[in-house]
Amino acid sequence: MTDANTAKRAVVLGGVTGMLGQALVNVLNKAGWEVVAQSRDDVDVTTCSALDEYLAGHAPDVVFNAIAYTAVDLAEDEKDKACELNKKLPASLGRISKKQGFKLVHYSTDFAFDGRKQMPYVETDETNPLCVYGKSKLDGEKALLATEAPGALILRTAWLFGPGRKNFVQTILNLAKDRDSLNVVHDQIGSPTYTPDLARYSLELVDAGGEGIYHMVNSGQASWCELAAEAVHLAGLSCAVRAIPSSEYPQKAHRPPYSVLSTEAFTNKTGTTPRAWVQALREYVFKDLGAVE
Ligand SMILES: NC(=O)c1ccc[n+]([C@@H]2O[C@H](COP(=O)([O-])OP(=O)(O)OC[C@H]3O[C@@H](n4cnc5c(N)ncnc54)[C@H](OP(=O)(O)O)[C@@H]3O)[C@@H](O)[C@H]2O)c1
């Protein structure tokens, strides 16, 4: 908790409508920060001078960038749009951070990896994105680091679910209400992550003085099928969840078959071990979505 004399000011880009952005706004407010939640109506983030002026007007200590082009399949056809938000925006923010002196916290993705590893990926593992979205996000990491913005923090996360915006878990539960069975991909394994937890851990790492690249996800791993099955079970729905291979659910963008992220570096820095995704999912299903326990 911060008191009024030491209250820090944050701007959360994407804080009004983004899934992670909204969680960051909640967590920062609860921690006593002064928070400005940004939406599209406030500033055109693709115009560097406008963004510079907007941020200067709020004089933040920290800027959290939760804006991204997140439509993974559509990005295959909209490379320029993905690049504008996922590569150019972090680069602009890095330059502005250097000029104005705020700390920048930026988010990236497990899709930076190709999934050929069989053990959780650490920050120094070789990257090799398989799709336009993953490449645009990795290019954003590199472009931001190249600005040498002091203290900039890049958090690679994965498989987000949480309140405030449509996500995989919510989609599955909506479908499961009306169907007897659902087929879900079982040969892609990742790190399901609850946005309120990600927001809390982000703040902990900022408070601990983290900079550079960190992986930040809930503990444990799951396939999409396991995540769906657990959510359906928790919600008390009778829909059967059947495992299928990716080949039976073709998607435009290639995804890594394995993209579990190791959070050891985060734990070493903060002393916190992220809670298990299953525990976080319970909170989402019971508290946020209001399923009866
Ligand atoms: N979702 C996942 O599973 C996942 C996995 C790994 C990494 N990540 C990363 O985590 C971060 C947060 O993701 P998220 O799922 O919370 O994102 P999200 O819910 O899709 O929110 C994206 C935000 O960006 C804003 N935005 C999009 N295009 C814009 C534009 N042209 N101008 C201004 N604002 C624009 C959106 O505003 P509107 O609502 O107005 O469109 C929204 O506020 C991103 O960096 C993402 O790459 C996400």
C-alpha cells in the first residue's frame, strides 16, 4: 500500500477495454496508485508525437502498455496492422520513456518460441516465432530493447483468461451451456494465466526493481482441452470435452505445440511463486463468472 504522499502515478494503455489493461487498473487502484486508464478516444497511439504529448500531460512514474494487436489468425492477413501496434508502438514508447523518464512495462508472448523444447522456456532460450503475430511481438521486444529505455521491463505471458473481455475460457463455457459435447485441441501445451494474477505479479516485479525480459504466467501447464475440461467441470456443466489433434481444427496461424514458460527468474527476483492456474481458474469461474460452487 502507498499513502497519499508516496502515491505513484501510472498510465495504463489499453486500461479501459483490454483484458489485461482492466486488471492492471484494478490492481494499481487497490495498491493506492493514481491511475489513468487510456482508451482509443484519448489519443492515437500510432502517432508518436500525440502519444508523447498525452503521456507528458499525465507525468506518470510508470506506463503499462497493455495495447496490442491480439487477433492471432487475422494477423496472417494484416501484417502491417500487427506491426504498427506490436512492433512500432513499443519502440515509440521506449523512445518517449527515455525522454520523459518514466518506467515502461510492456507485455509480450509465449508465441515468441517455436515449441520444439520439451521443458519450460526460460528467458534466454532461443526465440523462433511460427506466425506473424508472434514475430510482430518479438520484433516489438527487440525494438524496445534497442531504444535502451532505462529500466524497461518486458513481461512474456501466455493463454490469458480473466474478466472484462471475451477469452477462451468464457467462449468454452458459453458453448458448453448449449451443447452435449465439444472437441478441443489437446496437442498444444501452454501456461494458462489469470489476468488479475498477472497484474499483481507485474506490480510486485516493478516494486522489486525488475528490468529486462521476464516470463510471467500462472504455475502448471495444460493443453487447451485440459483447460476447457477443467472450466466445464468447475462450472458444473454436463458437456463432454473431447480431445482432438490440431490437424482436426485447422487455424490460419501456426502455433507452438509447447510453450510453457518458466517463472523461476520472477520468483528469484520477488520471492513469489505464481499460484497454480487451476486455483486461479476456480476464482475466475466462481467469483468473476458467478458459477455456483
Ligand atoms: N490474450 C492472450 O492470450 C495473450 C497471450 C500472450 C500474450 N498476450 C499479450 O498480453 C497483452 C495484453 O493482451 P490482452 O489479451 O489483454 O489484449 P486485449 O484484451 O485484446 O486488449 C488489447 C487492447 O489494445 C487496444 N487496441 C487494439 N488496437 C488498438 C488501436 N489500433 N489503437 C488503440 N488501442 C488499440 C484494445 O482497444 P479496443 O478494445 O478499443 O480494441 C484493447 O484495449 C498483449 O501485449 C498481448 O500481446 C496476450
